[in-house]
Amino acid sequence: MTGHRILVVDDEPQVLSSVVQLLQSAGHTVVGTAKTGEEAVWLNRNLDVDVIIMDVRMPGMDGLEAAKLIMQSRPVPIVMCTAHCDQELIETAGKAGAFAYVVKPCRLSDLLPAIDLAIWRYHDAKMLMGKVEALTEDLRSRKLVEHAKSIIMRARQLGESEAHQFLQQESQRQSKRMVELAEAIVLTEQSFSPRILGTGKNTAVCSKAA
């Protein structure tokens, strides 16, 4: 088993020391420890962390709020530790960004599968998010191209297929991706005129449009 670089967060010194020893005995590397949520957020930003094991109840910023900030700034798999196991807390922890949880007192037999589960869920969620972002970007690109085509159709009095061909030719001529050229056309739509787009079918879009 390849050990992970782990940040352990708990305001109880005995619990903190116990968890560190358990993780080290299993071959993991504890890169840092913290007693507050604020410390956890700061250390995660400044250390090379693979996984965070964090207490829920802590003075000041609790583990739930810290998890939210961590997932917004530098996301990593988070395992929440709690002395109370109830469905509401589990759901709240999940919404905050926790990918697994263990119930105190923390035992190695609970920590190890929780770490593996958190890592698996984190990468699964990351992959899904990547697919969503790709689909969103594809939709945005399609809308930009359609908008640019409509501008060209009005300016040059072309049909849709001719406008699409015109956009393709300009994309090749200017060595730009079609979506980049489309975005430039849409962003400068107010200044576009038949003079800029050209009034003849063989007139190219001037480089200013790109």
C-alpha cells in the first residue's frame, strides 16, 4: 500500500496524538496537525496534502465550515470525525465537502477504509465535474457559433449554411478556432457593419474582428 500525505485536525490533544500514531503505523505520512478549522484551511493551502482527517466540533471555525472553505480554495478528500453519528450530521458533512466519516473513538480499522472511500469518492466527483464542465463549455461554444452566424447572415445577407462556411473559412485563414472567432464577432457585435464583414461573399473578415 502506498502511504498518503495526511493532515489531521482535532482540538483534543489525546485524540490528535492517537490518530497520528495510528496513521503512521499504517504507513501514512502525517504532514501536519491542526487544532482549529482556521489552521486546517491555512495548512491545506501551504502543504502538499492528499487527505484531511478532521474533527467536526472545534472552537471557532468548526470542521464543517473549514471543509467548505477547503473545497472552495484547494479541494482534497476529507474524512470527518464525529462523536455523534446521526443522519442529519452526515448529510450536513456531505454538503460541506466531506467524502467519508468515522465515529470516535477513531480506530485504524475504521480510518483506513474511510480514507480509501473518501479518495475514491473525491476522484469520482472530480471526474463527473470535469464531464459537466466539458458539456457546459461545448454548449457555450455552440451558442457562440450560432450567434456569430446570425450576425454574419444579417450583415452579408447569407443563408445559414453559407454563413457557417464563411465562418469556417475565416477560422482557417486567421488560424483561430471557430469558437474563438465567433466569440470575437459576438463581443464586437455593436461595431460590426457590412463594411467590416464585407458585402460580397468573397470578402474576408478583417483581422480587427478577431
